[in-house]
Amino acid sequence: ESLLEAVPDNVRVTLLKVDAQGADCIVLRGCGAGIQRVERVKAEVALKLQMYSQACRKEEIALILEPYHFKFDKLVKDPEGYEGDIEFVTVL
């Protein structure tokens, strides 16, 4: 059971913030169809060097979220440009 499955069906999740030290894609895949109840997803992405062995890239996160009608919204890079926070929003 995922955390999202524990949320009552009539509740929308405004923001799902994922910062799993390189395992963000694993967490997002684990959400399954429950992610359809989320309005905005924010996750950490690798931009230059991968600081973690399983670090996600923007394209990977997009492939996970697009089947659930999410689109890219914005990317905020860290000062060194090695990683950043990426946000996707649902398009209904």
C-alpha cells in the first residue's frame, strides 16, 4: 500500500514533495495510480553529474508522470547547477 492509497478518496493532495536522496523516481513509480489525486509534484533531479547512483533526470520523471496527465511546470536549479527541484502540474 502506498501513502497516497491511505488518503481518503474524496481528498485531493495539493503538493507531493519528493526528496529521496536519488530515489525520487522509485518513489514516484511506487505511487501508482494514486498519483492521479495529486495536483502538483515536486522532485529533485540531477542536471549535470549524478550525485546519487539512481538520481532521476527530468525526462525520466516526465515519462512516469505523463500517463497521469502531468505537464512540466518549472525547474529551480541549485547555485552550482548540479541538481534542482522540478515541478509538474496536472492538466485536467
